[in-house]
Amino acid sequence: MIQQQQASKLRQFWQYLLNFDYLLILLLLCLFVINGFIQYSANDQVMTRMYNDGVYLGISFIIMLVVAGVHINRIRSFALPLYIISLILIALVLVIGVKVNGARRWLNLGLRIQPSELCKLSVPLLVAYVLSFKDHALSYKDYILGFVIIAIPFALIAKQPDLGTGILVFSAGFFVLFFAGLPWKVMIISLISIIASSPLIWGLLKDYQKHRILTLIDPQSDPLGKGYHIIQGVIAIGSGGLHGQGYLHGSQVHLNFIPEKHTDFVVTVLAEEFGYIGVGIILALYLLIALRGLRITRLAQDRFSQTMAGSITLSFILYVLINMGMVSGIFPVVGVPLPLISYGGTATIVIMIGFGILLSIDHRRRYHPLK
């Protein structure tokens, strides 16, 4: 009898392990491996920062696995506490935050962290949590409540000022409303309103933000200042050609023409040394990860799981599009890293927690559906 119970528990544990999305995990590990090679080149083969980056990747991967093993209903219960903690930390940033280049975005708690990154998870988590209690079709009051939840941290982050991260946080929350069924007419009217009020919005922007937009239109107007990043990024991408100049042989990169080459502009290292083929491989990996995320979204069993999975997936896609568009001169330089390839601490951990939530949502469907 005891042996049968042990055998049953062993089979149950084996089934528990088998029901994770190992293809998604494998794709993420592929990005980790590529990260190692690219960061080794971007950091001029200096191992100190490589070690720090490896520690962050290792910690984030372990955290992802831990989160993946937690039932999604338990994760949902953390929505409100996590949101409140995020607001407190952002408020502390405005008071005692570390000031760099005129902006307060970091807290020094023995380890420098960027609390606004946490909002990329806490905001959509709370919006999805609140909407999950609505058994009926959502009303405009429900959507307004969602926008209020989004607007509070957005305003605090924009005050740092960090409009780029604020827009990403707003987008993460908006994606929840989108998957919850936000009417198209509301989105179209909102878009028209934003376009119509663009002169007013322009007047509210700070001088450096205006300068970024104007420089995007004409980088040569300030080739050694605000336009330098865009100009050098485009040169590096173009100089790689189809096959690239070879690993560790990127001229723009290793002659230090590229600023922030290990963080926001890391794609220039990839493009210059591995060419369009190398960039194409990365984009293919991102596409496969996005498709897995959208599949999990489609098969999710309840409103909370579906809206949260959709937000995590579309946010991940948005990070890739903004970073590559920023480096290639399509979007303004707003400091968005390339997911899991750029060097980054808080951002990497937050992204991997998001994937842990995705894995948890999918595991619930496979292992114990409707529970």
C-alpha cells in the first residue's frame, strides 16, 4: 500500500514537471546564450561586467522557475500589495532617489534598483485582478477604473522624469484593457483626441524631450550631441552588411563610436559583427517567443489569465520594436533595452518574472484545468 502511494506521488510529480512549456524555456535559454556572446564583445572582453550580467541572468532564471511553479490564483492575490509597494517605491524615488543626468529614477538600497520597472508588472497585474471579478460584460465604469489604476503610477514616473518608461507602463496596463474587450470606437476616439491635442502635449514636454523628437527628424542638426546616438547606430548597422564583419571585429563598436553599446544600443554589436543574418536570427527567436505567448493567451481559462498573458506578450513585443526602432532611427532614443540581450538588472528580472507568470498560466491549463 505504501509503495503504491509512493508510486502514485512519483507519477503525479512527473506529470507536474512534464506540463511546463519547455519550448518557451528553451527559447529563453537561447537568448541567454546569445547574450553571453554579445555582451563579451560589447564589454571589450572585460569579464567584470560579464560576471555581473551572468549573475543577474542566473537569478532571473531561477526566479522565473519559482514563479512558474506557483499557481496563478496565488500570483493573482499579490496584485494589490505589489501595486501599493510599487507606488511607495516610486514616491521614495522622487524624494531620496539617485539623481543621474538630471533625472531621479533609481533607489540605492545597497543595490541600485529602478522601481518604475516593477510597475511594468504590478500595473497590469492589478488591472487584470480588478477586472477578473466582473462576471458580466465590462462597462465603461470598469474601463475608467482600469485607466485610473494605470494613470497614478504613470504620472509619478513621468515626474521623475522618465516619460519613456511611463509610456511602457501605460502600455502594459492598456494591453490588459484591450484583451478585456475595450471597444474599438473608444480606442479610435482616444487616438484622434491625442492627435488633435498634440500641440498642447508638445507644450507640456520638457526641452530635452522636444530636442529628442526634433533630432529624430533631422539627426544631422546636432551630429555631436543628441543626434550622435542615432547617426552612429545607423552607421554600425549598415557597416555590418549581410554577413557582418566577424565576431569581435566590429569597427564602430570596438573603436568606441557607439555609446551605451552594452545596454540600449547592443543591437549595433549584433548587426555590425553578424550582419543582417544575425539580426534576423534574433528576430526569429523573438517571434517564436511571442507566438508561444499569444498561444498561451488564446488558451487561457479565465479573464485574469488571458488579459495578463496578453499584456506580458504584447509588452515584450513592444520592447523589441521600440529598441530596434530607436537604434535604427525610427523612434526617439528613450532608453529601452533589448529584452534579455542588453545588460540590465531590474529590467531583466522583471521580464523573467513576466515569463514565469506566463508559464504558470499555461501550466494551470495543462496540469489542473479549471482549478
